[in-house]
Amino acid sequence: MNTFVSIIIASLFVSIIALSGVVLFLWKRLLSEKVTAYLVSFAAGVLLATAFFDLLPEASESGINITRVFLLTFFGIVCFFFLERFVLWFHHHDEPHGTKPSTVLILFGDALHNFIDGVAIAAAYLTNPSLGLSTTLAIATHEVPGEIADISILIAGGMKKSRALFFNFLSSLAALMGAGLGFFFLKNLEGLLPLALAFTAGMFIYIACADLIPDLHKEFKRQKNWAQSLPFILGILSTWTIVKLLE
């Protein structure tokens, strides 16, 4: 299959999977709080495994200086720290005035995040199809709980469910823009590919360690539920298996 078509399909898949999870959560209530916690646990395992078993090895084997790989990974972590701080600062800035969190800011932050996801998918597929598949899986698994959180904030901000779904889906399509631009620019600048992979690894590590895992620890303190660790291990093992089978 043409690489560009694969990249576009993967980006659409991520958007549709995220939207499907949100729809189930809103209308059929199939994603209870307990089920969502298991999904978050699985996503954390997949993200970490993809970063350390797939993205970083691929970037380091490309022939570029290993120090540059580590620096770009670090840069990815720092960038997402400040992106999250940017969103949280506006969110808390609104609270003292008694107003609701900025829904526009949530949509902007989500669109930017999805755009970067699209670039990551393009970089992975341009490197090799197996890396593209594992990266798409990693992004898809963390998108569902992330989009559920975003849609909850939009509704709390006064949006109707249908309107919140519509704008949330529009922001998810930013992944297509990122994938398209990533394909054309990264393809012509092959030296950027390993750097993009290292940056993506940093992004995955930050999301897993700063967002997902702390939520799991909070849930564990409340329920003392060791079963929550099983999806985390399953996420790691399934990603490792996919990487090895598709090498």
C-alpha cells in the first residue's frame, strides 16, 4: 500500500477510535470509571513500550549521534510539560473569577496535540511500516481516555453533547493535517526522521509518566485494586510482541 495512503488511514483510524470511545461513554455508558481506569493502564504500558522498544532503538540505529537522540527525547518531554502547563494555567486563571474553564483553549490544546500525533504517525510510517503500526496503536490507546476527559470538560463548560462531540471531532482531524505535512516535509528531509522519532518517544514518555500513571496511583489508593496493574503489563507485552513479529 502507498505510504501516504497508509499514513492517512492510520490518522483517520486514531480519530475514529477516539470518537467511538467518547460516543460510548456519553450515550451508552459502557465505559464506566472502572473500565476507563483499565484502559488508561493499558495505554500507559503501550506508550512506554513503544517509546523504549521501538521509537528510541529506531532513532538510535539511524546513524545520527546518540546524544542528539537523547536531547530530542528530552526536548519532547519538556515541550509537553509546557504545553500542559499552558492549558492548566488558563484553566486555573479562570477559576478565581467564577467562570468555567475555557472550552476554546481545550479545543486548541487538543488540536495541537492531535497535529503532533499526525506528524508522529507520518515519521513512523516513513521509517518503516511496522514502526508506523506500533506508533498508531500507542496513539490510539491513549487517545480514548484523553478524549473522554476533554469532552467532559467541554460539557462542563456549557456545551451540549452533540456540539461538544462535533468540535471535538474537528479538533481530532488536526491529526490528518499533521500527517499530511509530516509526509511531505519529512519525506524530503530524511535527516529529520530519526529526530522526529526521538521527539515522539519523549512525548509518549511524558504522557505515560506525567498524566496516565499518576491517575492510576490515585485510583489504586482509593480502591487498592491490584488488577489494574494487569492491563499495564499487557500493554507492554502486546507492544513488545508486535515489535518483534513485525521486525
